[in-house]
Amino acid sequence: MSELVYYDLKRSTKMTPSLSVQVARELGRRIVAGSIEPGALIDDENALAERFQVSRVVVRDAVKILVGKGLLDVRRGIGTKVRPRNEWILLDDDVLAWHITATPRADFINQLMDIRLAFEPKAARWAAERATEEDIAEIDKACKGMEEETGSIEKFIVADALFHKAMLRAAHNEFLNAMEGVIYSALLVSVRITNQDPRKNSDSVAFHREVYEAVAAGDGDKAEQLTEKLLTDAIRRLKENFNVER
């Protein structure tokens, strides 16, 4: 699954990224993938400029981008080092997107699912209590997209992501809206782990329909319980396919 799907879901700009952004993304992917480990020095400006066939100014700007995301630390007289993972800004859209093409990490998946399990059931409760008619229609649309998709795994995953996005929006909490990237990253990374057609997970599709019906009925208790059940099932399937320990 391409990280471009993540950017599409986030509706990121379609403009061609600058050279500095392109270099930052390439370095960022390598750092997130572990090709350049925490504590390691990256190449100096001259070497990076030669490798990427860009100017030193472009390299300098690319490094600044990664410093801003918590991935790099520049020290005069020492060089530029990769910072420890616990200092990365993991909720940054690029950092989340770069994990999609990296080798899946059990601890990263565990933590993504922990966060989802912590806030999505409550979001479902609030959606049941606060959703407008437009919100409910949007959730239903995404649910139907999952049920009807038969030709494209990618389109199914997008419909799944849009379902959860619509649920967050229906909760009418701006802080929850800011967390949607966690859902996108978790879904897109999970597809690589389970290595199967998610459209065949009939139980999962049925869970989504049940959640929608609870929200549409205004039943907050049921919506919360069903969402917790849905996520617990997703965690179970991840453990079965990837042997993820919790």
C-alpha cells in the first residue's frame, strides 16, 4: 500500500513538492525504515548534495524540515544525528505516512492500536449523541462503500478510513479530528501485515454496519461497545497474521 493513499485521505496538496521536501521525504523514509538508525550521523551536506544532485541549500532546507519533525539533531562540530524514536513527532503526517512503506514494527502497531482503542469508542458514543443528519448520511455512505466494493483493495481501505473519519467528525470534537492520521496509518500498515484481501473480512464489515446503526439510532452505549468490539477484532486479526504480542 502506497503512502500516497495516506496523503490522498488527508487531502494534502497536489502541487509538486519542492526539491527540499523531496530530499526530506527520502531521508525521512530511510530513517523511519531503520536504514539510518537512531544515534547515527547522516552524511554531510556535500555528500548529500552529490547523492541527490541538488544544491547544499536544498540539503540544508531538507535537514531543517526533518529537525522540525524531531527526526534529526544538528550539532556544530559534531554533525547531524538521527534522534531517538521517543523524540520523533509521531503524529506528524509525513512521519505517519513514512511508516506505511517501512517494515512493520510490532511496537509501533501496538501503540497505534492502543491509541485507537483509547479514543474511538468514546468518539462513537459522542457521535451517537451529537451527529447531525448530514453526519449520519456520511457514515452510511462510507459503510455502503465498504459493503459494495469488489474490485479494489485500495478503494475498500479508503472506504474503511472514510468511515472512521466520518465517525470522528460526527463526534464534533476538534481534537479528535486532528487524530484521524493515526487511523489512516494504522489501516494502511495493517493491510501489509495481514497480507489478505480485507473485503473478505465479512465480520469486520458487519461490525461497521452495526456501529452505524447504533449511531443512527442515537444509542451511545451500544455505539461505544460495538466500536470497542470492532477494534478488538482488528487487534486479534493483527496478532494472528503478524504474531504481535500485547
